[in-house]
Amino acid sequence: MSRDKSIYKVHFVNQGKVYEVFARGVHQSELFGFVVIEELVFGERSSVVVDPSEERLKTEFEQVKRSHVPMHAIIRIDEVDKEGVAKISEFDGGNVMPFPTSYLPTGGRDK
């Protein structure tokens, strides 16, 4: 598979739910501590059966060119051969250990 045709499956946590989306571009953001997800890919509406979870994601990201997701919210990024069904699922915690929520020192200033 050539690099310009790559598709990435990205799992990240957003507001207590796990989002699974497919995108053509994933890279480090210019904003410290963020990952850019761009050119989201959704399945075609060729079948009669419509997945409400994918439709919700499609609506949520309808006008979005690129999303900046906090690095600590990313669970996994996979390069795949073709896109699948985007979905939102419940976050049960499982064996996923989140990164610390702050990258800044917690101590006060010395005087």
C-alpha cells in the first residue's frame, strides 16, 4: 500500500466514550500535546441498514477539516488497508491506563 493512500483507524476517549474513526491523515499537532486527525472517512450509504453510531459521528464531524485530540486521550492508532465502520462505544476502562492529565509541573514557584 502506498503512503499517500494510507488509512488510519484511531481510537480515542471523548467525554467518557470511545470514538473509533477512520482518517487519511494523522500527525503531531503544532499545538503542544495534541494529535491531528484529518480527512475523516465514513462508509458509503449503499445499504439499507444504517448504523446510528456512525451517523452520529458523521453528523458531529460534518464540517470539520481537522481535529486536534489531546495526546492523553488517544488509545491506539492503526494503519489499515481500508476503512471500516466508525463507531462510538462505552468506555469501561478495561486494561487501558490513561496518561497523566497534565504535562506541567504541579509545584508552586519558589520565592
